[in-house]
Amino acid sequence: MLGSGFIGRFYTDALHGGRSKDRVISVYSRREEQARQFAEDYKVPHYTVSLEEAIAHPAVTVVCIALPNHLHEEAVMLCCKHKKAVICTKPLGRTAAEALVMLKSVEEAGIFHGYLEDLVYTPKFLKAHNSVRAGALGRILWAKSRETHPGPHSDWFWDPAQSGGGCMLDLGCHCVEIARNFIGKDVKPLEVMCWADTQVKPIDAEDHAIGLVKYANGAIGQFEVSWTFRGGLDLRDEVMGTEGTLWLNSFLRTGFEMFTTGKGAEYVAEKAESNTGWQFPVGDELNELGYNHMFADMFRALEEGLQPAETFYDGYVVNAILDAAYRSAKTKLWEPVVFQDWRGSNEETQNSSLVDYDEDHYLVKEELTHFGVKKWIIKHKQTGLISEISE
Ligand SMILES: NC(=O)c1ccc[n+]([C@@H]2O[C@H](COP(=O)([O-])OP(=O)(O)OC[C@H]3O[C@@H](n4cnc5c(N)ncnc54)[C@H](O)[C@@H]3O)[C@@H](O)[C@H]2O)c1
């Protein structure tokens, strides 16, 4: 485990959870006391302040990168050098260029690589995604994902030199990959329109952003991200298709509500802003946030010689989309998503879902009125004339 901070601990809680056979056997941290504390807390037999020593440890089979964004590349290069399987937290790179270097390097080294995008492994997401893939929503038209909270928990996030950006990179990477999964990973993201601003915090990065990602099949992805949201951690997705609609609420208002005057309730849930009054706890946070299913997929793929659902290639695509979003926020124009390496389909289609009413007409809408009359709004195929027929 590289990193002993916030996500390193969440990951280790998940890895060691239940009756898991997986064990962290070496931990790297920048400061020795933190490495030792982590090793003590999780009964990890080896700790070090040397990145390379942790990676090269002979008993280590998989390296998990849980370090600040500017350190991902260095850690990946060391995994390549020592031919260790590597799984890396999000975002893969600070830019697509950085992510591409990591992608090419792991492929050249021939090592297993996984991208730890936990929010496409939540139980709700997995069920929703299966329904979407099975066609329950028809053709996907719009996939929106929102992640907002009152701001991250460590200094380096707020410094774009280390983090690579503000909330758009930090949270937008989740939202972009959620929407991309619903729309179809094979479908090419073409261009991005984005608004981003620094509304509240004294930082040189955006603390609030909204963006639209246009896909080659006509679908639109939307992300809404903020480090200025008050009230906890808001994680929501909405998907609209020609045959259905799907709404997911993964954190706030999930059906678990509790009132307390504050006696005895310390931790409620990640980024909850208060522990008195009405609370929205999260039942099993590790599972609800996807960590368990994510590691299960990673290790199953590794053992079976397959690719996990999320690889460094996906991390690269996400970075390429977000690079375009940053450009668009500056130019205020639709900006193309630039790929040095695109492996999906190059087809640009706007699949039609025209429904015939009869030989000469398309059906626009069928309506049952409140006064009991049924009617059909139709369009003539040749003339384009719109008319209606009542029962
Ligand atoms: N849901 C998620 O997938 C999720 C959630 C939070 C963070 N993350 C990602 O995990 C990574 C780490 O974030 P975090 O929240 O654990 O951060 P953190 O600040 O809590 O922990 C970072 C760890 O790296 C070490 N570190 C910090 N600066 C360092 C430096 N300059 N040199 C060497 N070590 C340093 C710290 O000591 C600590 O062990 C980031 O890439 C972040 O985007 C992912």
C-alpha cells in the first residue's frame, strides 16, 4: 500500500474486511511515524519511507497506489521497473499526457494494471449498469452524475501543482467515468463544453464546475462537481433513455435517516458536516462506495489473466475528457477531446428510434387525456405534416 492517508485506510479496511484472504504486507508513507502507525493499526508486517523498497518487497504481488496525484507516475514507473502488478487510484494522471505515459509504460512492461474508480462498482451502480446494458432504458440519451461536498481533507488537493486541478479533476473524474459507462465505453467522446469558476475558496483552481460531454452516438454526458457544497457528500446519477429513466442516490438521503441531539455520535459518514440533528448515515460505507466489488474485480481479473472492468486505458480516456473540459472553461467554446490513442469505435451515428404509426406516418406521441379520450399525434413521412387522431 503506497500511502497511509485517507484512501489508503479506506482501501485497507476493504482489503482486510470480512473474511478476506487479501492482506497488506508492506506500507509506504512519507513520514516514518505515519507508516509505523498504519502498520500497527492494520497489523502490516513491513513499513518503510522508501517507495521503491515497498514496491520491490519480495512478498508483494500487487502494488496499490494511494498517493497524491503528482506521485502516481513515479510510483507506476517503479512498478514497471520491478514488474509488479499495479492498481492506481483516481485520477490516473493530472493530464492525459501523464496518464498516457503510465498506460504505455505498463503495457510495455507487460504488467497487470487496474484503475480504481470505485463509483462504477457500487452495488447500485452495478445493478443499474446491468439494466442499462440489457436495454431496460433503450438508447441512452443523457447520463448525468453529480459529486459535491464541502472540500477535500488534505493540503495537496488545494494546490494545483500537486493535484493537477480543482474539483473538476478530483470529482469530475468519477462523474465522467460513470456517464461513460452508462453511455457505452466503446462510444467516442467528441467534445466538451464546460463552465468552471472559483466561487468561494482562496485557491488557484476551480471549486465548482458543470460540464457537458458530447458522444459520437448523440448521447450527452453531464457532470456537476463542487468543493463548496454544504450539507455533506452528495453523490447522485440520473440516466435517461428512449425506454426508461434511472435515478441513483448513493450517499445523502438513501433511506437511512437518524435524529440525534449529538450524544455519542462522532463519525456519521464521509464529509458529513454535522453530527447533531437529522443525519443521513451510510450503512456499510466500504460496500456502498464500491470498494469491495472493485477489489474483487481487480483480483479476480489478475488471477484469471483477464483485464478488470477499469484499466489504465479508462483512466487515460477520463483524463483526455477532463483536459478538454479545462480548455473549454477557458475558451468558453466546445473543445474537442484529443486522443493520441483511441481504442473504441470511430462510428458517428445518431441511432434513430422512429416508431411507425402506419405505413405513411410516424408516431410522435400517444396520450390518454384526463377526460378519457385517447389520441395519437402523428407525422406524415413525406410531407412532414403533424396532425392528431382521436379515438
Ligand atoms: N474515492 C476515491 O477513489 C478516492 C477518495 C479520496 C482520494 N482518492 C485519491 O487517492 C489519492 C490520495 O488521496 P488521499 O485522500 O488518501 O490523500 P491523503 O492526503 O489523505 O493521503 C496521502 C498519502 O500520501 C502521503 N503524501 C502526501 N504528500 C506526499 C508527498 N509529497 N510525498 C510523499 N507522500 C506524500 C501522505 O503522507 C499520505 O500517506 C489521490 O490520488 C486522490 O485523488 C481517491
